Amino acid sequence: MTDGKKKKNTFTIIKDDSTDGHGGYGAGTVSLENMSSIIVDPNEGKAYVDMDAMHARSSVERRVKWIRDREEVQGGKLYWIVWVTVEKGENGPYYSGVAGSEIRVNREIKRAYKSMAEHVKHMEKSLKGQIIVEHMDGPSKKLLGDFLKEFKPEMWENASSELKDQLGMES
């Protein structure tokens, strides 16, 4: 930011359907308006919203060359980009879909690993309201659960017991 203000964490909240069922331009396209990206950094013990991850430009993704082979990024630090979809239910907004995608970054050799196919698949599953976090390590799941619970307590309260269970958080 050039004006010296600190960038605020924001969460994409539900907007109106841009196609309104008219079937014209944009009909049949996927809308990412209800999705946000959270970076879970178990190395620093923190989780935060980074909307730049939606375009593969998050703070942890910049200034490295992406490699398809995890073995070429030996010693890389683990991060998760978690795709979180918000929907509106009877009791108000809630976290409906949550899917974590791994990335490994080795700053010393300026190389990083991620599976673009996995990221795209997890984004799609999150949009469909699925919870995919069982493959995440325990500390990362706890960081994510604590973040979601503290960030918007009302959305956490309205979230499914499946999400809370998979993150190891009491309902």
C-alpha cells in the first residue's frame, strides 16, 4: 500500500448472482465471489487471508520458480493455501467448503512445489461445499480452525460439524 495504511484482512462475503438466470453472457461460468484464500503457515504458527493466492500471487508464492517434482524442493518449508467458500444458510453466513492445498517453498534455492491440478480440484470442491482437510498436518489444522473460529465467530457457529470434527475443534 502506498498510503502507509496496513492491509486489512478481508473475507469475501456472499454477493448477488451476476447471471440472474438470464442465460446470457457469463451464464455457466464459475463465480469465485464467495471464495477466499487463507495461507496457513505452520513454520511461523499463523494463518491469514491473502486474496492474492486466488491468482497465484500470494506473499509465499512470489519470487520462486515453480517445480512439479516435490523431490527437487528438498528442505522446503510447508505452507497451505486453504480455499474457503462462504454460503448463506437459515441462520446466516457459514463456512460451507474448505479445502487445503500444499505448497513447499525453499527460498535458499528459489524453488517451490505445488500441484496446480490439486489446487484447481480443491478450489472446485470447496465451491461445491466439500471439506478436504484430512491430509493436513495437525498443527496446521489447529491454526486453520482457530483462525476460522476467531475471524468470524458467527460463521464458525453456523459451520457444519464435519468441518469442526475434521479440524479437531469442539463444536
